[in-house]
Amino acid sequence: MPLDIVVCVKWVPNTQIVNIDPRTGTLIREGVPSIINPHDLNAVEFGLTLKDSYGGRLTAIAMSPPSAKAGLEFLIGMGVDRAILITDRVFAGADTLATSYVLAKAIERLMPTDLIIFGQETIDSSTAHICAQTASWLKLPYIYYVIDARLEDGKKNIVVKRVLERKIEVFELPLPCLMAIAMKSNVPRPVTLSNKIKAKMENLIEVWNNEMLKLNINCVGLKGSPTVVSKSIPTPVVPRKKLKFEGTDPIEAARWLLDRLAEEGVRVI
Amino acid sequence: MSAVQQICPEWEQNVNKEEFKGIWVFVECFEGLVNEASLQLITPAKKIAEKLNASITAIMLGHRIEMMLNEPVYYGADSVIYVDDEDLATYYPNVYGDVLVNLVKKYKPELLLIAGTLSGREMAPYVANCLRTGITADCTDFDVDETTMDVLQIRPPFGATLLAYIRTPHNRPQIATVRPNVFNLPNKDVSRKTSSVIREHVEIPRPNVRLLSSEKVEKEAAIIEKADVIVSGGKGLGSPEGFRLLEELAREFGGVVAGSRKAVDAGWIPHEKQVGQTGKSVKASLYIAVGISGAAQHLFGIREVKTVVAINTDPEAPIFDNADYGIVGDYRQIIPAIIEEVKRRRRG
């Protein structure tokens, strides 16, 4: 039985190649390219694997600035069938509640769908909020940390395996439902050349703005966000002794270190 | 609130903040065990309670949990509200979430704290959204804004070089998660008692979800958040084999091995051993950082460490400015020398 799957992704700065200013210890963000959140690629792979098994269609959606189009092309290169870029200035400055609201309203337009999947969290804010919040807007069951899924009873239920700190659970959920895929739980497939050409040639990326979604502007972006950042202060620096061993001999260095540690009360006996 | 202010019609209209009183701590008690990360939340709850002149209530859900109800009281909770029901024997996010939402609607607390365990991180955003209120993940501290009496939820945003003070100005309750071991447990006083233990009977939703099986996974005993000595490796190790040397050194000190995010991204060490903003905060008395450059996110995870040692080939690496003792050089030579010296001293 074919599955209709929606995967939600985020376009984030590539923190994996971000360099650190050696003087200040801060991140150098200028010129850092954005990428699809790497944990979302596990969700895309998960969706593609289900599609391989059961057939169907995988649609990727992202609420992002227009530059995310490149990321959605990448996902089509991986095998995603259709992508939707939700972009509008009025969506800017959203916290997780306001973000999930827009995603939920977009998903409602894609209904009926069987499964809505997410990455476990993003690498830029790591809140892991969006899947649960979207489930609340859509009033559907959801589950996190999923590593495996298979269909039961034709298309009525899905059996999922998920991992918590000290246990592995198997749940049966009715479709449609939402799930967040455990980070690093699979290896995302590479982009193929033919899919990449398809992404460029065919018009597989739709752009949705608020003229189309017609959401109340008090419910989106900064205005629709119940949380506000009232101020930011530099993280206090922890004072350290900053003593360096002067020399190059490893044995001397080892003796110096153990002497210093002994002064601190670290005993090795 | 000014009359012209437009708020989202999806939100609860005209929330009267005055009606919301008290601090709630959701105390996980799955499978007969009170979660320590939940009890740690009583530490910041006490700080906020003092500023708001509020009391602290522990919320416990489950089945056959009566014998655990005193535990949060020993650590400082003033009262307990609990639901004991067969249908809560298994944690499932929608069910536990809906029960908690119903309790919040009835009692109207001003603040709800939830431990950022895996299940807490799964359930909390659902609860917040059902209540149409904000939520702040991974708070590392709290304060109170003295003009509005809003709780300031303090968290390091991406990069960890700044601390953001986040408020929920119009909605209630205010909801925050806190990762395990960010706060210490309050002192335990088994003579503490409360006269206010309320058993609530709420309707338990029955979604079409079934637990088919649950299997315990034995994890390695070494939990980095509790280790007294940590030897931690980064990208500078050059290969996963480098961790063997780190393990050998850790053994000499009776410690454990951890890693930076780059070491985790490279697949050299599992995520549960990652130190830093997106990993764990550690409280070791000795932290030896090997081949770790010292990004702000990493330093954030070791801010409570007593003594930091850095070993790195790059003399300009920021880690040296954030360490007590630094050695510039190749860890492949320095660590065997330290191990040898430790053994020599031990022999006397």
C-alpha cells in the first residue's frame, strides 16, 4: 500500500565547518554556507526507505528564507518527489510555537497524508520542539527517537521502534501520525546525477507565501511568538590559571603536570 | 495589556497573569524510580520561588507511585499533586501530555519546569503547545524580571558565546526544560513533610496507540556527567585509535573518556559521551582536553569543572586560555609519558 509522507526540514548555517576565532573563541559566521540540517537528512533517508518498501510519495517542506531552495534541490537529488518552500517576510522571527503553526497549516493543505516526519533536533538551536508542537496543532499522535518502522494491517497502523536512555520500545500508532527520527540512525543516501538534473529541469519546488496560506499575521513570525528574547549578555568567562608548560620534553611535561595536579589535591596513588 | 494589541486568535484570549500562581516541577517516576534529573529542578525552583514568593508543587503521574510521593518533598517541594492510574503505567507523550495539560488548566501554575530527559524533551513542547504558551529548551539558569514578575529563562543560544534571557510576556504558564545535571540536587532532608498531597482523578485519554514491547538496554556504567575525572578527545586526535590512549590515561586516574562534538560527528565516540552545549555539562574535578580546540560550545559544557588540563599541538588554540594547565605538543608522546610517570609515582 503506497504511503504519502511529508518530511519537514530546516535550512541552517553549517556549524560543522564554522571556524573559531582564535582570539575570542567565538564562531566566525561570515561566509558560512547554509545546509539542510544534518539530522533532518536522517528523516529524509527514513522516508525514502519507507517509500522504497511500500511505494508512494515523499514531499519535503521547509519554512526558510528563499536561499533554502538550494537545499530542497539537494533533497530532490536524494530522491524526494516534491518540495515546498514556505517563505514570507511575515514568518521571520518566529519562535518554535509560531514556526510549528505555519508548518501545521501547510501540512493541512497537503492532507490527506499518512506520515509526517522530522529530524530529532536541529544543529543550530537543538530544541527538538517542532515535531511535538506540530502534532499538537494537528491533534495527531506522535513519537520521538524512532529508528525503524513498518506498516501493519494494510495502511491502518504503523509499528515503530524507538530508543530511550535505557530501553528500546516498540509502539503501534494509527496513521496518520508524526514521528521524529533518531539522529545518526541511518546513513543518508547520496544525491544521484539523474535526480539532480530532474531537480534543475522539472519544476518540482513550489514556493508558498502568506498570500497563499492566508494565515493571521498575529499568529506567525515575531508577533505569533509567545516567547521573546528580552536581552542577551556575553557568557561569563570561567577564570582559569592559564599556566603553560615551557619546554618540549614529554617526560618533563608529564612531571610538571603531575606536580601541579598534586598541588590541586589530585592523587594518583 | 493595551487595548490595541492584537494577539493570535488561536491563543487563549485575555490571559490574566495574576490568576497563575505557584511553581510546578514535573517529577518523572517511570517504572518505580524517581528521576534524579527531575529532582534537580527543585534547585532552580527554590531560587525562583523565593523571588516570586511562590510555593513549589511536584507533579507525579504513573501507576502505583504512592511510595514515591515523599521523595520530592525531601528535596524541597511544598506539596504534591499526583494521578495514579493503570492507564498511566506506560509513558506515552500524548497521554501524559494531555493529563498534564488538564492539571495545568485546573490549577493554573505560573511556571512549569520539566527535566530535559529524552521523554521530557518529547512531552514538554506538546504540553506547551496544547496550552498555547511558550517554551524555552535547555535553560541553564533562571531569574525574575522585577517589573513584570515574568520568569527570565536563561539559555545559551547557538554558539554559546551569549546567554539569552527569554520571557513569556503574555501567556501562561511559562514552561522550560533543563538538561540533566545542569543543577545539583538540593539537600535531602527526610524529616521534611507536607500536609498537602492531592490525588487527582482526571480523564485519561485513550489514543489508538499500543506499547507492543519494551526491552531494557544495559548501557555502559560510565556516565560522564557523574565522573570525577574525564579525559576528553577532539578532532586533533586525528583518528579513532587515539581514544585507546585516552582510555588508558583515564584508567590511571579512575576516570572516563568523553569527546567534543567534532569527535562525535566523526563517529569516533557516541553522542551520549559528548561534552558541550549540544552534549552534556560535566562537573568533574579534573578534565583533560586532548586535541580539543576549545569552541565556546565546548567550554560551556566544562564551566563547572574544577581543573582543566589542555594538550594540543596548536599553541594558539583557545583551549589554552580556558585551561588551568596547558601542554603544547603531540598527545601520542605526552600521554604515554604521563601514564609512565603516574605508574612510577605509584610505585613510589
